[in-house]
Amino acid sequence: MNIIIGRKDIMTRLKVLDWGTVRKWKREYKLPIRYMPNNKPFILPDELNKWLIVYSERQKKRAAL
């Protein structure tokens, strides 16, 4: 199983330029970021893919309003 480890790799995978965006998505949209004992963030690709589907559907609904 691959794991996406570190801020840069997570931001690259999400195609964002600012870690603040990732933190906002974690807080507001429950992005499944976890932390290793050394405080390095990581995310499991399967969980990220599921989250991206839910986030995309939520944004489509918001745009339709």
C-alpha cells in the first residue's frame, strides 16, 4: 500500500499551493489527514480518492444553487 507522506507530496496530489488550504479542507470538509509520531502528515490514497469524490459532489451541489 502506498502512503502519501509529507506536506509537499500531499499538496502536489491535491494540486494546491498552500498548506493552509489543506488545513482548511481538513477542518471544514473532513479531509482524512493523519500524523505520524514525528508530526509528519500523511494520507492514504484510497481514503483520499473517496474524499475527493465526496468533495466533488458537494461542490457540484453548491454550484447548482
